[in-house]
Amino acid sequence: MSDPDAYRTKREWEVKKITATVPRAALFKEEPERGIEIYGDGIGRVDLVDHMGSDLTIVNSARVSFGKHKEALDEKDKGLVNYLVRHRHTSTFEHNVATFRFVVPLFVRSQHHRHRTWSYNEISRRYTDVNIQFYEPEAFRTQHKSNRQASNAEELINPSLVHSPSSATWPITFRASALISDHHQGSLKLFNSLIEAGVCREQARGVLPQNLYTEYYGTVNLNNLLKFIDLRTHEGAQWEIQKVAEACLEIAEGLWPVAVGAYRQAKKTKNKLKGLKAILDQERAFIIEINAGGQHDGLSYNELIEMIDEFLESA
Ligand SMILES: Cc1cc2nc3c(=O)[nH]c(=O)nc-3n(C[C@H](O)[C@H](O)[C@H](O)COP(=O)(O)OP(=O)(O)OC[C@H]3O[C@@H](n4cnc5c(N)ncnc54)[C@H](O)[C@@H]3O)c2cc1C
């Protein structure tokens, strides 16, 4: 399936010990080192399982319109890939496909599965009750003040909470992380008791919390992968899925450096344009204010021109 062309600019990959239940050899056919740990707990991770196509595939799928085919990628082709990204001729990215293996908490899985252009297969807790692990952060983001969906990644806490276990006669103060870990162990104990008492796995699993790790395969073409990455690396997306999207981007860049490089460049330009638009909007408001007899404390004409020139040079 894989194309040797894809590895010509092979990157250094972050290699961490795999704590999977599935034997490593069974997971990775050709690229045993392509995995990225995402939460620093030795469990959450994204691995490349398999892939199809190279940067050359993209170029040839574009050139087939003219009945042309090339055996190797050259500088001109890099320009063509940039053009395809800029002008959103994204169907040419759909012949490149990757299969990943994800080990993430249930709530991340739910967010990921909203992306319907992926194909998924997941471990079933109706079939197995082994290797139950939990996502256990030791620092917690505070709630964002204005965006009800968001958190503050820069403001980390691990608060103390007063807890009153039913057996204790007085309340005890614990760190949030310790209480959460305790809660996980309690739910696991109940799960095991239910199984031992003869309750079926499909009902017993209901007591396991959202932090339960799950694992699944996800297969997607490069066009839809980049759409997913765009949505989920955005600062409005939950931190835990941002890490998933960033890992996918890094793995994809190793496979298709020209295409992903063009995507990164286009995104950078888009962000700069957004910044420029914000400044121009502000300047427009200042001009309106001056016309209405107000004070102008925005950029001078020369500063504005300098900034636009700087932008045009770097875009
Ligand atoms: C920051 C963030 C917050 C979110 N919050 C919520 C939330 O609170 N609640 C919630 O329910 N969801 C939420 N979502 C999920 C979001 O609404 C989308 O479901 C998700 O981002 C997938 O986007 P998509 O549909 O474009 O992707 P995909 O499902 O991968 O589809 C890609 C494209 O294919 C086309 N397509 C696929 N399936 C269909 C279809 N059946 N009909 C028509 N066109 C189709 C569409 O053009 C679509 O854009 C959130 C997403 C993000 C990024």
C-alpha cells in the first residue's frame, strides 16, 4: 500500500513506549515508530497504522486532467500543490489515505466521531472487560469567563475539595486529582463487582466514567483529515482533542510533507489576513471618528503603509 516516495524527507518521530493491549507487531506493518503520546500519561496516544499515497499522488491526480503522469516530484510540482491548496482543488487530496489508532478518553472519542467523513472501528466493552484505564489529569483548566464552551489553558489549578465519605464521621480535604482517581477506582470496583455477580458487560459498563480510555481505528483521506485538523486545532476546541489533531497533523506531515507544508503556509497567510483585517477595521473606525470630530490615536498613515508592506512581503 505505501509508496517509498513518501519517506524521502522523513522526520524524527517522537517515540514513546506503547502501553497498548494489542501487540505492537500486529499494529504496525511498515512504520513501527510512528506514534505520538498526547497527554504525557503513557496512555493517551495517536499511532499511524497504515497509509496510501504520496505527495506525488496528489500531483498526478491533478495532472491526469491533462493526461500527464510523472515518476518523481520536482520544484514545479511543489508550486502546483501550493496552488491546489490555495484554490481549494481539494479533491486531489482525496487519493491519499491514512489509518490511525487512537487511545483517548470517551469524551474525546465522542467529539472525534462527529466528523462523519472518517471510518471508525472501536474496542467494545460488550466484548471485553480487560485493560480498563482512566485519563487522570493532575492539573485542571479554569472555566473561560465569556466563552461558555471554553477553558483557560494558561490558568491551571488542582484545588482542594472537602469530601465526606459515607463511612467517615468528619469531612476530609483532598486534592481534586486524588479525589478523581479515587472515584475512578470506586467505579472500577463497582464494575468488577457487577461482572462477578453475573451482570452482563453491556450493562455493567454504564458505571464507568467519561474519563475511561477507549481505543479505535480511524481512516480518512487527506482532504477530510485537514478539515478535521482545522476545526480541532482551533483555540475554541477542547484541549484534549486539540492534542489529537496536532498529533494527526505531525504524522501527516511526515507522510506528505509538501501537501501538509502547503496547508500550514495557507493557514499562516489566512491568520495574517485576519490580523490585518482586524487592524484595518479598527483604522476604519478611527477615520469615521475623526470625520465626526473625534481624536485620532490609531496608526499614522506611514505606519499603516509600513505594516501593509511588511505583510505583503511575508505573505
Ligand atoms: C469547537 C467545536 C465545538 C463544537 N460543539 C458542538 C456542540 O456543542 N454540539 C454538537 O452537536 N456539535 C458540536 N461540534 C461538532 C460540529 O457541529 C460538527 O459536527 C463537527 O465539527 C464536524 O464537522 P463537519 O460536519 O463539517 O465534519 P464532517 O462530519 O467530517 O463532514 C465534512 C463535510 O461533509 C459534509 N457532510 C457530511 N455529512 C453530511 C450530511 N449528513 N449532510 C450534509 N453534508 C454532510 C459537510 O459539508 C461537512 O462539512 C463542535 C465542533 C467544534 C469544532
